[in-house]
Amino acid sequence: MAEVIMPKMGDGMSEGTLLSWKKQDGEQVRAGEVIAEIETDKSNVEIEAEDAGVLRTKTAVGQTVPVGTVIAVIGDAKANGNGNGNGTAAKAIQEAATSSNGAKPEQVSGGEGLTVEIRSTEREDMARAMAGTHAEGYTGETVHGTYRDGIRMALEEELDRDVNVFLLGEEIGQYQGTFKITKGFLEKYGADRIVDTPISEAGMVGLTTGAAMMGMRPVIEFMTLNFALVAWDQIINHTAKIRYMSGGQYSVPCVLRGPAGVGVQLSAQHSQDLAHWYANTPGLKVVVPSTPADAKGLLKSAIRDENPVVFTEHAGLYASSGDIPTDPEFTIPIGVAEVKRAGTDVTIISYSRGTILSLAAAEHLAAEGISAEVIDLRSLMPFDIDTVINSVKKTHRAVVVQEQWLYYGLAAEFAAQIQEKAFDYLDAPVERVAGAFVPMPYARNLELLAVTHEDNIIEAVKKTVARNI
């Protein structure tokens, strides 16, 4: 059964409105046929069926739903039952499929014999895992908010705290940013501190580097961190190296932040995880938060740091929610990992959205009698190898999870580090879980084949638990 989701047609899109169904509930559709029309914040878009089968709608015409919401399913007539044209039947099927933690995986076809099994409860599992996270060691007041709220709170508190902090980026003022994180900031802080820039990433980074050298604390918002590639000469050869090349005479305290990550239907150029490229550059710190609380605490630390910090925000986490500390002095030190779930049989190491996937997988593994410890790296440079090694010495097995392409990735680095520093403690080879080595497809069924899933982690854990060196 194929899911039809509300697609993300741009970095600023968080929801869409269903204008019409071009095919009716219960109607047979062919792959490639237009089945619906939606309205986004910028244009109207037609949605095509990615597979052949019977259409069962889940969303009514005129309804506005968040990006990523399943608006219909396509499958065989027997599996879909009898619909009534308003999505009731398909909704009932979906609820039945997600009513149990033991839900069977669904097969998604990519054609040419390519299939992948995806647990039908993956999205719900991740939401439940996120809800179970808390700010480590914090006992003060909290508010319930989204990942986006955590970032916004950090920016606002640091703007209030330090007059040297200012924000710059394309459309962050009048347009309020692609994800509306800076909504209301222009009115509150003025154009001198909320700077709308031309479409020139190289110019933005050059301005940031110079301002930081002169004692300011600029924070860039890239519409997507993929656009930062245009400014790589500035970032790699100037921002990262000036402190070293000046013999310490100049610090460059700045933050380069923006959305990144895979699996949100932004296609090959805008749906990728390039954090390992930055982590490979001396002079840069790289931060990859997984929860709303960590997003706030780590961003505040990044803004206060004396070094340039690349702050990677996973676009697929913006709408996720959890508890956020309200204390304006709540910070999380850069370079310190966190054990987000204790376990005894295997250590799962990840970061950003991979951490939440790993927590969801650990819950299913626990039901099968496998106790998985989940470590959230939180920072990729500097990284906390001691927490990882201490865990592996206890569990004797390790699985490293990343969203990047498999080759030359962070999983390979941590697998090497573990085998160098804890080889005598390992009872099985270190397993890696990673994305497919392909440019990210836009078509949803192909994208699902290319990205990391909960069941990939479960499979890797079971493989290492069953093996001995």
C-alpha cells in the first residue's frame, strides 16, 4: 500500500490545502495519473499517483494539513475495503495499522524489483520517542514546544542578552524566514540587528566573518544549508582558518545555521546531510541537535562560543515537539554526548533525526528482549568519544546510524574509533546504518528506498547481537 503525503514544495512550506480530488475515493488509478490538486503558500500544485491501485482518500477538500500528512493511500481493492468518498475507510485502515507496536512493515515498491519494508508506525514511534526525551540534569520550569520553538527561544534570549548578537540571511526580516523562526524579530529588534541580505551566500559569509573579527556575534540563517556550498571558499578557507592564520589575534565567533537532512521530498539538491564535510574541517565546530531542548541549549552555547559553529537543523524535526527549559541561562556544552536511553546488550550511536529513529527502534527491540543503549552525539566536532567507548565497554556491541551516503561517512569514522579504542571489548563487528549512495529522488516511493528507517536499525542490531568475532 502506497501513501500519498502532503508534499513539501519549498523550504518555507509547513502546510498545504487540498483544493480538489481529481480521482474519487474507491477509483482505480494508474501510476503517474494526477489524483489531486493542492494549494501551497506560493502556488497550486498537482499530485500524481506514485503507484497503481485503488485510491482511498483521508483528507477532505478544503482541509489544510501539515507537510508530511498522509492524505490518501493507494492499494488493492481488498486491502482498502469499501470507501465512502470522504476518507473514512482509509483512515480506519491507517488507525488499525498503527494501533499496535507490533504492526507489520509495509512494502514500498520502487519498480524494477526494488522494494523496501517500512514499519507502518514509524512516524508515531518517532513522536513517542521524542516525547520521552528530557533535558539532561535540568530540574527547572519547562514549556512544551516544537524543535522550531527551541531555536526561536535561543535566538530571542541571546539577542536580548547581548547587543553584539545580530541575525542575517535571505528574507529573515520582512518574510520572517523560510520556517518562520524569526517571526516578529524585525519589529522587535529593528533592521540593524535583523538584516535581510541579497541572494549572495558568499557575501553573507564574508560579512559574517568580518563582523565577527571586529567583535560582533553574527548568526546566519541559510534558507537551506545546501545553499552554503556557494560560500564554501569563505567558510573553509577564511571563517574556519583566520584564528589560526592570525596567530590567535582574531577570533571568529559566529553561527552558520539552517535546515538540512534528508527525507522531506526536497529532491537531490536540497535533501542531503553534509554535516560530515564540515566536521572534516579544522577550525569549525559542528552541532547537530535532535530535540527541542537540545536545539535551544546547544544554539545558545554556539552563539556564545569564540569559534565559528555550523549549526545543523534537521528539516524533518521542525514540527516535532517536547519539553523546552525556560531558564534563559540554560545551555548545553558543545562536545558532550548524552546517553538518551540506557541499555546493556548493544550501543546505538547517532545524532539529529537518527537519534530519534534509534530511540524508536530501541523501544521495539526491548519488546523482543534486546536492551539497546542509545547515545546522541549532539556535536560532531568536537565529539565525545569517551561516552561512546565507555558504553561499548559495557555492551560489547555497537551500531552507528547516519543519514548520509554510506561511504566516507561519520559511521565509518566512529566504527574506526571504536575498533581502535575498544577492540578487546567487542564481541562482534561494528555495524553501520546509512542512506543509499544515490542522489536523493523526489518521488516519494524512491525517496523511501534511499533513506534510513527504523527497521534498518533493528535489523543491524539483531545482526550484531547474533554474531561473535
